[in-house]
Amino acid sequence: CVFWKLGDYALALEHFQPAYQIALELKDKELIANSLASLGVLELSQGNYEKARDFFEESLQLAEESGDNRGRINNLHNIGYVLSRQGNYPEAIEYYQRKFEVLEEIGDRQEIAGSLLNIGIIYQNQGNYAGAIENYQEAQSLYEEFGKKDAASMCLNSIGLIHQAQGNFELALGYFQNSLEIKEEIGDIRGIASCMMNIGTIHKDQANYPEALRYFRSSLEILEQLQDKSGISNVLMFMGSSYRQDGERSMALEYLDSSLEIKEEIGDKAGISSILLQMGEIYLTDHNYSRALELTNRSLEIALDLMLLDKLSRIYKQLSDIY
């Protein structure tokens, strides 16, 4: 739908809902499944993860009943993506593996590349960088083979994130800039916002806070136009982190609170854990130990539940500092 691509979700909804009603009246299972999936994509684009998953699950059930392999693949992918955005990585992998099995059945190598990319993302979020890089490299090789510039740029961006996590900032910046060039070339507005956010994080990690905030604000402007709740919450979190690292704790708490509110609304558990940890650090610096302990323990509970290995070491260190 052209309205969805333009970011006009209200008009897109006006288009999708009548199509769904017509499909119900015709009792056409394939058309009903497609309409449900479209409504799920619309909710997903606005960060409404639970609503999106409900639509995708309904669509998946119909696709399985009718033997529609393409419908099964798309819905398994979308549900896995929703779960990964919510930080439910173990269940997300299950859906991606189910998708992978269907793809192997029909021999779709291009879609297999997508599954490798998605599994790589989950490994990265869990701190399994070796597994992530292996999947990204396999996916990038396939995407380049098929001339998929957008997807190849995603792999570049993801590899950059891993180098950033390992402290290789200049190398990471190179990957992000290469990815941004591709996004600008193909006119991917959402991708441009994501690359700008990542470049901002590099400057933040290098303590160049004015430059970091400049990139974050540029990214935020685009994401607000797109009504991307998940992206908005991430930028706000990074802005809060920049202010925290620069010693402006009141500004940091303001931005982190705004981000936390959105992440709780959309159910981003991994993001909630990260914000709680940062807020706990601020209260620790202010010698408010009881509040610091409360927030850090809440962060720990989520991190253990989701097996967020990269966060656990930071959390345990912060707890030792509190005690």
C-alpha cells in the first residue's frame, strides 16, 4: 500500500480494513490471510508488537490450513521479528528455524539469506558475536550474489555494530558509513535514520557528545515522521546515555524516562533492561543506593530471563559497586 510506504498509517488503515471485510464476506481464506498479514505489518510499523503478532498468528494459521508455503514463510518471519524486537530471543529463534525448514523444502536461497541475517541479529543481541558474524557473512555473500543492495547494507551495518561492541570504533564507523551510502542511494528513509543513529553511537562512544547528539537529532526527526515508536525510544535512550556520560544527569534521566515509557508500551524487554541499568548507574553516582539497587535488580531479572549475556557482566559489576 502506497500510504504505508509514505508513512501515512491512518490512510493505510482505511485501505486495509475494507479489504479485510471484503475478504471475510467472500470467505476467501487466502485473501483473509493476506489482509490479516497486511494489518499486522501496519501495527508492526507503529511499534504495536502484541497487536501485530495477533494478526500474524491468525494469518499463519490460515496459511497452514491452505498449504500456502509463501504465507507460512512470511508470517513465521514476521512473528520471529516481533519476538526479537520484544527481546524474546529463544522463541524468536524457534520461529526463524521453522521458517528455515520451509525454505529448505522449496529451495528458496534468497529467503535463506534472510533467515541467516535474522538469526545473526538474535545471536548479536545475546552477545554471541562469533555466531552473529558467521551468519552475517553467509547472508552477505548470498545477497551480493543476488544483487540485493539493501540487504547487503544491513549485513554491513550489523558487522559494524559488532566491531563497535568490541571497541573497534574506526572500523565500525567505516561499515556504518558504507551502509549509509547504500541507504541514501536506494532512498531507504528508515535505513538512513538507523545508520545516522549508529554513527551517533560511535561518536558517543568516543566521547564526542555534541556530534553524537547532532546525528541522534537527525535520526529522531525522521523516525518521528515515520511514527516509529521502537526507533524513537532507541534514539531517546542513546541521547539519555550521551547526557549521562557527559555528566548531565538530570537531562539524562529526562530522556531515559521518555524512552522507558515507550519501551514499556511496546514491550521491548531488552531495551527496558538497558535503560533500568543506566538509570541505576545515575542514582548510584548520586549516592541514592536504595533506588540504584531497585533499578539494577529489575534490569538483572530481565537480563537473566532473556539470557542477555552482554549485559549481565555490567549488571553484576554495578551491583558490586552498590554493595
